[in-house]
Amino acid sequence: MIIAGCAVIIGWIFDIGFLKSISPVWITMKLSTAFTFVLSGISLYFIIRAQEGEFEKTLIVLSITSLLIILIMGTLFFSTLIGIHTGVEDLFIKDAENAIKSIVPGQPSIPTMLCFMLVAVAGILTILNPGQLRSKLRAIGMMICSIGTLAIAGYIFNVPLIYYYVPGANSAMAFHAAILFMILGAGFLCL
């Protein structure tokens, strides 16, 4: 998660196309998505640490990562629902105006935002009650894994609706984002 997110960030900084999108005809993973995958990987690592009984650093790191995820993806989610441009979409690097299968340049798909919000919820639940989480973390993992797996199926069968592309309403989920969500969900399922 962390390495893949960093690779996509490098792709955006140095304009390396195959790091931003696996295929030139597919949507790019947005910079905000890549950064949030880094945060999600850190969150998953510290949720595992909390499950093993380490709480000192874990609570601080999970507080920070969960807050950042909520701030970034929550802002993007509500700006999508309300239909306003917040500037978070192109905070550091501006996406192309004619980006493939993107409704708003720099804005990830709604299911992408929801998956990240679920990761933040998992972090918050771990902070509040690290002892009895297994069933909640499994449910979160199942939802994230299912969303990613469905998007992968959409790419395999070339059905844009299944990878969440709705022209005029929702951007597509990037293929490598879908793979990472499937892995992230599996990580939560294995806790």
C-alpha cells in the first residue's frame, strides 16, 4: 500500500504515465488517492500493532492518519455531493482538464472516497476500543475488498459501470486503486 502509493506520487511529481495509470486508456489514480493509500497502509500497520497490544504510539499515529483521511476524503466526498470545487482536487498537482473517465479533474470516484472513509472508521474504532474489534474490522475489510474486486471485474469484462464510471455523475476507479483496495480489504479480513 505504502510503496504503491509512493510510486504513484512519484509518477505525478515526475509525470511518469505508467505509474499514474497502468494503461493510457484507463483513468489515472489521483494524487489524493495515492497519498491516502500511504496513510491507509500506515493505519493498517498500526491497527495490527494495536491488536498485538502496543498502544502508546499506535493511538497517536492512528489519530493523525484517521484525521487526515477524513479531512481529505471527507472534503472531496462532500464537494462531490454538493457540486462545488474546493481546491483539494488540485492542491499540489493539477490533473488534466480532459482526464480520461474523470468527471472533475483530480477527484477520485465516490467508492474510492467511501473505502478510505471506512479505513478512517477502522482507525477510530481501534482508538476507542482496541480490544473487541475483530468482527467490525472484518466487516470493514469485506466492504473494502468487495468494492475493489467489483471494480477489477469491471475492467476485466470492460464494463465501465462496474468500475464505477457513470458519465456526468462519477469518475471511474483506477485499476491499480481497485487492486490496492482488494489487498487492503484482505488485510483487514486477516486481522
